[in-house]
Amino acid sequence: MPSMDLHQHLKTRLHRALWADDLAAARPLRRRAVFVLRLLYAVARDLAEGQLTLRAMSLVYTTLLSLVPLLALSFSVLKAFGVHNQVRPMLLTLLAPLGDKGLQMTEHVIGFIENIRVGVLGAVGLGLLIYTVTSLLQKIEGAFNFVWHVQRPRPIAQRFSQYLSVLTVGPVLVFSALGITATLANAKVVQTLMAIEPFGTFIEFGGRLLPYLFVITAFAFVYVLMPNTRVRLRSAFFGAVIAGFLWQTLGWGFATFVVASTQYTAIYAGFAIVIMAMIWLYLNWLIVLVGASFAFYHQNPGQLGVRRRELQISNRLKEKLALLIAALIGRHFYYSSNTPAWTLETLARQLGVPLEAVQPVLQAMVGRGFVTETADEPPCYVPARAFETVSVKELLDAVRAAEEDPALTAERLPNDPPVDAVLARLDAAVGDSLRGQTLRELTTPSEVR
């Protein structure tokens, strides 16, 4: 018990030190320091809750099943552009921390790829190949949506088109960049400049820095593209820099571990290479998700103090959120149409509540036809009907019944005359109190009233 009391005491002190102060009134240096500590605390909290590690392990399994089809499909695209010979060096770089086992793994994977002839698979075989690859991308999107608190995946048609774009255009851009880098490194002008100081030192330093830049750019590209929400480029690069640093650092550490792990080869024999590859894949995916978590909190600092859990929202809170959302959307539509419309993220930021609190209320309003989504990315919300024709009571009734299971509604409960009479009087009293009041009245700005 004393140890538990000490743990709770330290936890309380830490919480007060991080969250007691108002950063808006703090000095710039203190504000930055506290923000960094809050950021580290939030990511460590997410890791301790275990969901990031579980999703990283799930992605390891899916990657092992989809790696060869993914590389085979990319190989067939790259072959048309004449840069398919870059696949082997890329795999060697990715699996370098495995040492000699990485070389063996690369040769096995390349052998599998060469055995797959995309041109002779037929329609069914090609369809299964594409399905296997897209299922990996769908799993990746699901993991990123979890990190970004996005509950709704992309529509199927949009998902298919964007995934195919990644599979066809992505490899060409990556390997073209690698090819350009190799060409520049072998150019006569560059070779001549390397012999002249201090240009030689600068070029050598730039050559060592270039792989880091490619890794960071690749991470940032994934962070912007994969979540079904709008990710700011600045936040994506913030998470990518951290993920790139962790990836390189853990690569060195894992290479040292592989060299010192001769006992694993003695115990597992031929399976040691598979086990090492799975561990390295797990660390890679965990780094990717941790970087995405840093990017999320950088873009949404208001979420730093919110634990990831199933939010229990009371009916009172749902009703007020629905009225506030209707008022904000209506004011923009009627009075501020020249400014950007409200999105889920901007609504949550304006109201000062987590995304998970706004999303179900907003989806209920969309489902009942009060507001509608635009085709923008991310979608914006505008009135679906003239607010002059929508009563306040109609909106409140819709929000109250939004998450009822069709198999368990108020109408399916047993009839009891005294209880039913109370509920009827309550509903009639609310209706009389709000009679004639529409959502349009909520949209009047305070300065106009």
C-alpha cells in the first residue's frame, strides 16, 4: 500500500506540474518546454495503454502476408520505367540492421518476386494480388485513423483509386529519386568538386544527410496521405523528423543486438531469420505509429490532456453540442459564407472538446438530414435544409434517439400507463416551451440581436 500511495502521489504531482499552468500566460521559453513535456507524456500514455503496440503487431502479420505481392506489383510497374533494379538495394537498406540475415532475407524475397509473373496470372490471379496489397493499405489506413481519432474510413471507391495511385505512382517517384541521387553522385562535376575543399566536405556531409532526408520525406508523405483527415504538412514533417531519428537510432541498436544474438540462431536454427525479421518489422511499424502520434498532437494540442477511451456523453451534453454545432454552421451559412466552412476538426477546436465527442453528434445530424457533407477533403458541413423549416425540438429529438439500437428502442419496451403518461407530459411540455422556435433563430450573431 505505501508503494501504491507513493505512485499515486508522484502521478498527481506530475499531473499538476504539467497541466496546472495556463500556457497562454507563460513566458515563451516555459511555454515551449511545458508543451514538449506534455507531448512526450501524451505519446508515452498512448504507448502504455497498449493500442499502438497491438496495431503494430497486427501490421507485422499483414505485412508478412502482403510483402511479396506488394513488391511484385511495384516491380512490374517499375520494370516499365526501367528502374526495377533498385528494388534489391532498397530491400538491403531496409533490412540492413539484420546483418547477414538481412542479405539472406533479401535474396529470398527477390526470388519470390521473380517467380511471380504478373502478366500470366490471369484476371483472377491479378485480382487476388491487388486485393492482398490493398488489404495491407486498408490495414495501414485503419491504424492511422485510430491515431488521428478518425472513426470513419474512406469510401470504397475513393479508397480503391487512392490505393492504386500509391501503388503505381509511389514506387516510380521513390526509385526515380534514388536514381537521380545516384546519377548526381557519379557526375563528373560532383566528382571534381569533391576534390576541392571545402566543397568536398560539404558534399560528403550532404551525401550522408540525404538518406535521412529521404526517410523523413517518406514518413511525411505517409502521414499526409494515409489518415482519412487533413494533415498539415508542418505537423506531418514534425512527426516524420522524430520517426526518422528513432528509425535510424533503433537501426543501429538492433544491428548490435543481431550481432550479439548468436544464441537465438542456436535455439531457433533456420527460424531465427524469420523471428529477427518479425521483430524488426514490429519496431518499424511501432516507430511509424509513434511518429504519427507526435504529428497528431502537434496539430491538435488540445488533445494532449485527453485520455483515449470510450467517451461517455450525457444526453444533456449531446443536446447542447447539437445546438452549438447548428448555431455555428448556420451562422457561417447565413452571415460568413466568404470564410471557410466548418469541418469536424475546426468544430471540435472551436467548442474545446475532443473529436470523439463532436463526431457522433455531427453524424446524427447528417443522418437525419439537418446538415450535409461537402465533397471537400476533409468534408465541410453546411445546412441540408433551410434552418427556417427545422424546429429546435426536432433536432433535440433526433439527437436523443441517435444511437439507439434498432433492436432496443423505447417503443419496444413494455407499456406502462403511468410511466407512458409521465413521458407524454414531459414531451408535450418541451414541445410547448419550444413551439415555433427554429434553428434559424440560433444563428443570429450576438451583435445583431
